[in-house]
Amino acid sequence: MKKFISVGMLLFPSKGDQKMWLEKWDTFYSPKAIEFLKKNGQLNQRILLEKNIELIRTIVIWEYESEEAYKKCQAFHSNWSKFENNFTAKYQIFRVEEASSWS
């Protein structure tokens, strides 16, 4: 089964902006929210912090059972922008289908 994956890349102007974003993330993705996402086919989500002294980049990976599961979970994810943002970031997002993997 091919998974549906969303990858986001954020570039922050400062560590402080990144920290505020991470705090919002921890609040937004409460245990109740995670339960909803799992029930609707989201398999996991990860935050990766790039180890680069000059750039403050964060990579986010959301993994779903299928594109249909992704669409169901957007009912929750689309609320992210409704909450206050005290940080600045440039953001790109990519929707991809897994072609090959191993565990």
C-alpha cells in the first residue's frame, strides 16, 4: 500500500521564532487532536530540526494511509491558521506519494 505524505519546510529568521512555532505545535496537537487524526487515517507526524548553524530550518512530515485519509484529516489541520502566530517563517509544503521504502 502506497502511503500519502505531506512534507513541510519552514525557514525561521531566529531560534526564538522557531521556539514559538514549536510551542504552538505542542498546544495545537493535543492528545485529543492526535486521537482524531489517528482515527481518520493519519499514521504519524514528525518534526526534524536541521543541524545548520546559518539556517534555522524545520522539516515537518505528515504520513497518511492514503490520499483519502489526508483529506479527512484536513478538517483538523486547516484550523492551524485560526490560532495566533507570534512567529515569522517562510513555508513550503509538498504533497507526495511514497514510491519505495523499507523499515
